[in-house]
Amino acid sequence: MKIQLSSVDIVNTRTDCLIVGVNEKAEQSATVRKIEKATNRLVEGILDSGDFNGRPGSVIVVPKPQGINAKRLLLVGIGNKPDADDFAAAASAAARELCKTRSISAVSALPEVSVAGLDNKSKARIVVQSIHNARYRFIQLKTMKGKARKDAQCSLARVSLQSGNIRNEALLKEGIREGNAIGNGVTLAKRLSDLPGNLCTPSFLAGEAKKLVRTHGLKVQVLDEAKMKALKMGALLSVSRGSREPAKLITMEYQGGKRGQAPVVLIGKGLTFDAGGISLKPAGAMDEMKYDMCGGASVFGAVTAAAELKLKLNVVGIVPSSENLPDGAANKPGDVVTSMSGKTIEILNTDAEGRLILCDAITYAERYSPSAVIDIATLTGACVVALGNPATGLFSTDDQLADELLECGEHARDRAWRMPVWKEYQKQLNTPFADMANIGGRTAGAVTAACFLSRFTESMKWAHLDIAGTAWQSGANKGATGRPVSLLTRFLINRAND
């Protein structure tokens, strides 16, 4: 898909669909006024009819509008004095409706909308990301052919953002560039996450990483179980013992900064299927445990976005990947394993395995002398109970890093909420049989999981993102969300610009 900036005559431009933001009651934009003049007040008539009210996210498509050359006119409501949330809702609704129209080309005048708190760059980025999100379809495993397959896809191929009433086109161009890179990263994360566990195995993920050497210029290394054993990654390797699929430790390095510059390290949990092990999960919705690798997928997305943007910083992505299945060789409740750090862990619940693979990956990250380490994981159901689906749980022992991530989440419309990692919670991990247990009891499960990880981060600036509630959605629209690729990429952009 090609998205570009253009300055066209809105009335006379030939396109499959013209997208315009309409105020609910306030004075309309210059573009709407031009359309009103050419169409004998078409928009006013539609508002008066009650079929469309101009509220944020409301949409209506007018086919073959008389007086303008566009084949369709898509009106999207922006409210009266739109804020960033209103604009994002309008951009998303317009993009979804656009894909329903079967349009191949489109012109969007949304960036001209005046929005409190958003500059032209941000507006362009939001519009472009919304289009990428709306175009995504996971249909590669369906056998339909011909027209049926074509109809299942979004046919959109070309989009122009109208710059006619905007002075600073450079900001719009930069917004398009960022939106494309982030949109591509989110799409990659979704595609990997939506694959079933029998196809997306640790070895498959390793193969996908190796492709990035050619497509994105990354340096990729994959450690097999023999190499991990030599490094004494006993926690990670204990998780894969119940599976026939061998574990992999995938590293992806993007070198955009100066030689020797301390990198940002992103660590993503890559459990390609999590049945819980001997502590078997309930059968209901267990199919969704293919999404236990969404943290790893988000690292793929963020690192490739950084490479596409040619950011001037160094980034290392680490994805510890395995399956967690029941077997005679699998971890048992009460087993004690030794992590790469040398610390011993009593496994009281084999379904708390994500922290076992992450702790060894965190220790492995020490060799990069990172400026910051952020781990991303679908770690706890407790975080879903606490925060639901809107917010990612943010845990950190570094206030500055936490504040950076919170701000980036707000800017990217990919929000997080900070949770405590207080010393008072650490005692819940005490056990008489090892240095620590892998669970902390019934209460504060998301917090004690973060406390567990914090015990391996003493020498680094560290943050943990629990995306169990935000990585995918269930129900009729089941699928990966690609979060928190937007948040992570914004963080990398800001670090590169510091």
C-alpha cells in the first residue's frame, strides 16, 4: 500500500473515496465548505436528516455524490472541539468503513482537522496507523479462492493525505513515515501472534528472525538448547522439557547508533503455546494460549520499526521462545531449578513459566551493558483482573524510565498504568527450599510476578510491561492487537532524538 502527501482540488480530484471530517455543531472546515458549495449543501442535508450526527466516530458513505468527482464521499464525525481521543476514534472509524467500500484509492482530508494537543505530524501518524490496522486480515490459512478471497481482503492500495490547507508539509511527511513504520511493525506482530501454535513454533520464530537480516539489515543470532545449557540457563530450559519442540533464544540487533553506544534491550516472552504444563490450564479458551508469545511478537515489531525509521540508536531484541506442555519430563510442582544468574527457584506452579524464561533472558542481556531493559510479556491473569483491556500494566524500579514509558503510551494512544514493585511484596516469594518461589500466593499476582523479575535486574534500569489484557481480544473479533509496538516504538524514537 502506498500512502503519500498531496495537494489536490478536493472538488475535482478523481478518487474512489474522499474522506472528510465533519463537526457535530461547530463551524465546518474549509474542505467541508468547498464540498457544500459544490454539492448544494449535501453535508448539511445529511446532518439535518438525522442519518448522521457528526459525533466522534460516526460515519456515513454517500455513493456518487453530485457535484464532486469522487466516486464516494465518506463523512466521519469529529465532534465539536475534538481532542486526541475523538480524533483517533474518527480516524479508526473512517479507516474501517473505507475498507468496507472496496475502494482502491482514497483521499483523506482528516489531517486538516484542528485537534487540541495534536500537531500535524501526530494527526498524520494516527491516520496512517488507523489505515494499516483496518487493512489487516488474517486469511492466509483459509482455502477460499477467486472472488471470495478478494472480497475478504481490503482492496485499498493508494491513499493520499490532503495538505491543501496545511502550511507545514514537512510535519505531515514525517507523520506518514512514522505511521507507516509503526503500522508495519504492528502488522508483523499481529501476523506472528495470530498464527496457530502448530505452525508458529520456537523454530519458526527463529526462522522469521533470520529473514530480517536481509529485509531490515539486522544482526540475528539464535541459540539452541545446547548453547543455552552451556550458559546454564536452567530456568528457561526447564520450561521446554515437556515439549518435543526445542527452545530457542533469539537475538536481533539493530545498529543505528554510534559504535559502543549502550543499546536499549527489549525482551519479549515467546511462549508459542502455553498449556500450563503439569499445572494444566482449564480447557475453555485454551486455544488463545497461542497468544502467549505476543510479547516476543511485539519485539519483532518494534525492532523492525526502528530499522525502517533508521533511528540513530542501538536496539537489541531478545526473544526467549519455548512451549509449555505436560509430559513425563516436564517441570513438576516442587521442583527446584537454577537460573543463569545462579539463583535457585522453587517451581510451585508450572503455569507461572513466563517468568522462568524471562529471568534467564534478562541475565543474558547483561552482556550488552544496556542503557535500559524493557521486558514485555503476557504474564498474569491478575493484571487483566486489575486493569482490564485498555491499559498495559507497567512495573519499574526506575522512576525516570517509568515516566518515559507512561508518556510514550499517552502519545502513541497505547496506554500503560504504573503498578507497584514495593519491597513489602517481595516476602510473598519466600520459600524454605530455594532462593525464591515462582509464585507469591493468591494476592497481588501481577505485582509478585514483577517482583520476581526484579530480582534479576539489580544492575540495570528495568521496566516490565504486562500485556496479558492488551495483547489480543476475544469474541467475534478475536485476534492480536499488536500492542505495545506503538508504545515501544515511540520510546525508541524519543531515545534516538535525545
